[in-house]
Amino acid sequence: MEIVVGITGATGSIYAVRLLEALKENGVYTHLIMSHWAKENTVVEAKYSLDYLEGLAGEVHDNKNLGARTSSGSYVTDGMVVVPCSMKTLSSIANGYCENLISRSADVTIKEGRKLVICPRETPLSPIHLKNMLCLAEIGVKIVPPMPAFYNNPSSIDDIVNHHVMKLLDQFGINNANGKRWDG
Ligand SMILES: Cc1cc2nc3c(=O)[nH]c(=O)nc-3n(C[C@H](O)[C@H](O)[C@H](O)COP(=O)(O)O)c2cc1C
């Protein structure tokens, strides 16, 4: 399996770190693309070095490189996750504005009818944000915001993050033992 992972400058880069770790554990080959602000935020928030993050990926592409493999529909992948997704990148994807490799790869994922999972993060959400999400949801893009569940009695930030990563992996049918599911 091959998945493109786009990381943008919304807060919550720890979700991307854990997702990349889980994909690697599951033998999924990843294409990692980070925006400038994703890099800044990862270092500040997640306390992980970019080298660590990049080491988890199968290959790393520069967000400015619109000639990278994932910018063409002829390069086949199993889909893409944008996590966390800023409102700026959400808007560019919803409007087909392919100004960088993350938005172009998402555009390709949509046009090829592949699975696109967006993990938008902002609060409060304006009508513009909501309209952009609705626009994507209506064409089959999965909108999976990082909203913590409490039925699993999380006792740490890691519990909360792992639960959300499980929800992201579920979108691709990848099993993940790190999240605690509700079983009645
Ligand atoms: C510490 C920090 C936290 C941010 N959190 C968010 C956020 O949660 N959601 C959002 O839409 N933008 C957030 N931003 C703003 C984005 O980084 C900014 O809009 C940027 O242009 C997004 O570009 P990108 O999508 O190419 O990464 C944050 C910026 C900083 C510095």
C-alpha cells in the first residue's frame, strides 16, 4: 500500500507524527510532503526533529516541487491524508487551486477518484471553513477532524492522539491496535 501524507501548518502536528509511525509499522509506503509552516510547528509543538519525521517516510517531497511523482495522476497511490489541514490548504483543495505539491497531490487524488482524507483543524469554524468542508464532503472526500473521544477514558495526550490516528487508519482499512475502541 502507498499513501501520500501532507502536513500543513495547523496546530496538531503530533497527529501526523503518530500517523507516520503507524503507517510505517503497518508496512505502508509513504510520500511525505510538509508545508513551510508544518515544519515550523512540528519543531515547536511535537518536540520531534524533522529528521525523525522524514525518516519515517518512504520518500520526502519538497512542497514547492510540482514535478514530484505525486503531482501526476499517472503515478498510482492508494490515497492521501492531509493532517493536520490548515484552513488555507483546505480552501486551496476545495477550490482546485494547486499552488503547491500538497494541494496538487490532493487535487490529483480527487480527480483520479482515490481516497482523500482531510483532518481540518481550526476553532471556531467560520462559514467559509464550513462551506469548504461541505464542498469536499459532497464529492466523497472524508473530513475527519481531530475531535477527541472520551468514551475510551483517555488518560494521556497520547491516548487522545492514538484514538484519532486509529480513525484515520480506519479510512484505509488498516488495523491499528493503539487506539481503544468502544465495544459496548
Ligand atoms: C502555532 C501556529 C498554529 C496554527 N494553527 C492553525 C490552525 O489550527 N488552523 C489553521 O487553519 N491555521 C493555523 N495556523 C496558521 C497557518 O499556519 C497559516 O495559515 C499557514 O499559511 C498555513 O499554510 P499551509 O497550509 O501551507 O501550511 C497556525 C499557525 C501557527 C504559527
